[in-house]
Amino acid sequence: MPRRPSGGRRFIKHQPLSFSPFMRSLALASRRKLHHHHQQEDSQRSEELMSFDQKLPTLSKKEQKEQLSDSSDEEDSQGDVQADFEFFDPKPTDFNGVKILLKNYLDDKEWDLSSFVDLVLEQTTVGTVVKVADDEDESVFAVVSALNLARYKEHKCFRELKEFLLQVCSEKSVAKDLEAMLEKKAQGVGVLVSQRVMNLPPQLLPPLYDGLFDEVSWATEDEPTEELRGSFRFKWYLLVTKIYKLKNPKQRKPRRGEEEEEETVFLKPEDELFLQLSSWSFTYPMRSQLVTSHEMKNYQLMGLVMAVEAKRIPEFRQMLNSLID
């Protein structure tokens, strides 16, 4: 398997893509809320980041009718937009962009997020940030990494991460497995961090995850010390993500002519695959709500924690490529 070139710059050309009106409305609502939240901190930075969905392609009327038979005739036709993406090794100047993406990683908990971001950026051999080619501001649109739970156990941010997970896990059948993973099995556990802006082209996902898992494999051979090489021999991946769950699904029956609402909406399509492959998982209600759009009025934002055995990753990669293709 060939190693990537030094310097970490990997070029991905993005062709025009299509998105459903539902996902566009979801992205728009999320963008507006996040933009309002960060405006006091750094209005220019967050506007640049969260306006990205406006640069992405949208469905023309003809495409809408082909994809959704009941799409609205009132929706304006909009053209496709082409963007060129590049995959980069993380670096310190990506701090603000990555921190914005991970703002609600642990719901509304006050924790040492800055140190957590620093650890992601310091690990340059395993991890990727996605940017638009020739963007002077180098805005970050996605980040993916895997951090060893035991390697960073003494860091305050990792202690707070473990405390948070133990606190929000209310399922007794899972609590013992979670505690064992955070303590006894920590040496073989990689915290898989993956976050991006809404509407990032799904065609980027296979190379993004392929790159991550290839880097993990290479690190077990290429890191300078046996201790570092061993820290990437993951047996498990621990994921913390978000989904939308339908409120009171048993009490909701679609009216005549209406489609039945999905019980779970995955904000990231790969999370559904991880969940299918997970050995155990649990959800918890989130106090922070990212989206308040009309389409999501019957849904509640939930945190989702999953444990996936590393031996299932080849299957995940195959499933992801099939899904996106």
C-alpha cells in the first residue's frame, strides 16, 4: 500500500452534486443558529465557515422532480457550483476552524475543548482537515482523526470526556462495557473524531475515511518508537456523534397521503453504518439543539455513542463506498 506524499496535501476535485430540499433546509437552519451563536466571538470566521452550504450545488426543478415526486413547485431553480477540495495534515493554524466544528462535541458541557483540539492538530501522522483549494483564509470544512484513549488519559480534556460519557450513559446493560472501554481496554481504544459542515459532498467521505484508516495502519509501522506504534494498534473505535430521534414514535401515525416519518435521522450517513456494525451503543438527550426548522419539529436531537471493533472497519469501508456509489 503506497504511502501518501510528504507534506500531506491531497487533491480531490469536486464535481457538481445534488442535495434534497430537506437536507438543504436542515443545513440552512443549522448554519443560521451556529452563525448567530459565534457572531459575538468571531463573526467573520463563522460566517465564512457556515456559509459553505451556499457554495454547494442545489437541485434544479427538473432534478427535484426526479428525486422527490412531491417536491414543491414553488422552489426556485438554482445552478450547480463547482469547488475543488484538498485534504491536508492538521496544523496549528487550523485551530479556530476545528474548534468551531467541535463546538458541541460534548453537548453544552463546559470542558477543555481547546486542549482537545490541540491534540487533534498535534497528531499530524493520523488525521485530516478538508479545505477548499486556493482559499486564502484556509477555512476548515471537515476534520477526522483517531486519538488513543490511554495515550492521552492524563490530559484534562480526556478525563472530562470520560466523565461526561459515564454521566450520560443511563443504560445499565451498556454502562459496564463503557466503563471497561474507558479504563481496562483504553490502550486499544481510538476515539474516532469526525465532524464537518452540513452539506459537505458525500463523495468526499470514502477517500476521507480510507485515508484515516490507511494512516492508522501506516502509523503502526512508521512511528519512530514502539510505544507510538503500539498506540495506533486499535482494537476498538469509540464514536461520539449526533442523530435526530422522532418524538413519541408509537403515538404518531401519518395522515392520509403523508409518508411515515423515519424514527431516526442520521446527520452523517456513515453513522448509520457504524451503528449497524457496533457491538454496543447508547443515546442520550442533548440540551443544545442545533436545528429548529419546520421539518424537524417532531424530532429531538440526541447524542449517540458507539463502540465498533477495529476488525469491522474493512466492512465499513466497503459499505461506505457502496452507499456513496
